[in-house]
Amino acid sequence: MSPVDLLYTAVAVALFGLGLGALALSARPLKKLLGANVMGTGVFSLLIVTARGPDGATDPVPHALVITGIVVTVAATGLGLALIRRTRSASKD
Amino acid sequence: MTVLVGVGFALVSLALFAALVATPEAPGLGALARSEIAATGVSNPVTAVLLDYRAYDTLLELVVVLLAAVAAGALAPREPAPAQLDGPVAEAAAGLLTPGIVLMAGYLLWIGSKAPGGAFQAASLLAGGLILLEVTGKTPPPRSEAVTRAVAGLGVLAFLGVGVGVAVAAANGVFLDHPASIAGSLILAIESAATLGIAAGLLALFRAGTASA
């Protein structure tokens, strides 16, 4: 691994760990959802690093996986936010 | 206790990093994706992966957006939200920016076959423009919930329609296996419908999130 790849991998792992920590340690649903998003960002960064193969050419498959992942993340986050709002308004009644 | 668990997560992350660094680099599928690209009808390898090699994944991804939009809409209160940004500056900005955003979304959709771009990028930009109109009180079409959902289903329907069409039209046709001669046009048609569908899905998600109780 080149130094740049190492740096990207370290940042990706750090994001994954921070997100996992927030997801596991926070009692607040919104913070858990944000934690899952930060974890996802770590995974996407890692996939982008692996897309650069040993020969220097870019592998399009991880790039396609990342864009699919981003769209699914946005959809899941939107649904998660709607669920959080609904549970809040239901617990107020 | 929280500190201990935090240290635990830091150690797990370090172990993960060590494992990733120790993993030998694999050749990946880049060479295969490039050698077969002539049969996909596009020259951007990422678009080739999304709409040809792994078309199943992309079809199911559109289904995920549609399901999330429908589910969030079912959870949300019925009342639409009032404008959140008002005043002459916000209104003028929305009026000036939206045409450019729509134009840029069309460009991204078109360029996706040969350079970075495509349906998802175009749809997120278009949805951003629609949301800008929404928050400044100029409710953009599609206005009703039912029509928004119908448009959100458009991408899935077009993808399925083309997929079934190519299977039925050829003698030994396979679902989602676009024939090389017309694959470029089919992909552009699918991506155009998918752009409108995803943008409508994202708009529906935004509306579900902002509706006032």
C-alpha cells in the first residue's frame, strides 16, 4: 500500500469506528442514525481506496457499489428520520 | 463504563486497520469490465457496471428508493409543511438557480454514458432543485402525494419494462440482457426514467420528513 492509500484506509477505519461507537453508545435515535451514516461513509471511503488496483488502473465495480450504497443510505436515512419523528409524536400523545 | 467501551471500539478499529493493511491486493474486476465494455453500449465503465453487468443491483436499488418513499409517506402526518425559507432573497435565489439546476441535471444524465455522471447524480441534483422550490414555498410538481409516488415508480417500471422487453423480443432473450446493438439507447431510456423516478422518490422522502403534525 502506498502512503496515500494508508492514510485513506486509516481515515476510513476511524470513521467506521466513530460511527460504530455513536451507534452503540448513544441512547438518542437521531445520534444512532447519524452514527450509522458516518459508518457508511467509512465503508465508502474504504471501497474507493480498494478501487485503485495494484496496476494503478481504476476498478469501476467498487465505484458502482459506492454510488448504489449512497442512494440506499439516503433512502434508509429518510425512512429512519420519518420513523424517529413518528415515534416522537406518538410518545407525546 | 462509556470510556471503557470507547477504548474497546478504538482497539477494534486498530485491529480492523491492521487486517486491512495486511490483506494482499487483489487484481479486481477492472480488466474484465474494460475488456467487455464494447458490448454494453456505453463507454463509462461505472455506468456499464450499473446498467449492464450488474443491472439487477441497480433495479433493486430503485425499488429500495421507492419502498423508502412510500413507507416514509405512510408514517408522515397529512398536513404539508409551510414555507421554511421566505423573503425576497430566498425567492429570487430559487427562481434564478432552479433553471440552471435542471439544465445541469440533464447534462449529467446525458454525459453519464461516457464520463462521470448518470441517473443518480442527475436525480440528486434535480431533487435538490425541487427541494429548493419546496422550502421557498413554490411547491414544485408533482404536487399530490399519489402523483409523486406514481412518478417515483416510473424508474422501476421502465427498468422492468425494458428488461422484460429484451427477454421477450429475442429468441433466446434473457431478462435485463440488453442486445449490444441498441444497448446505448436502452440505457439512456432507463436512466432518463430513473432520474425522474429517483428525484420524485427523494422529494417524497423530504416531504414526509417536513410535514407538520
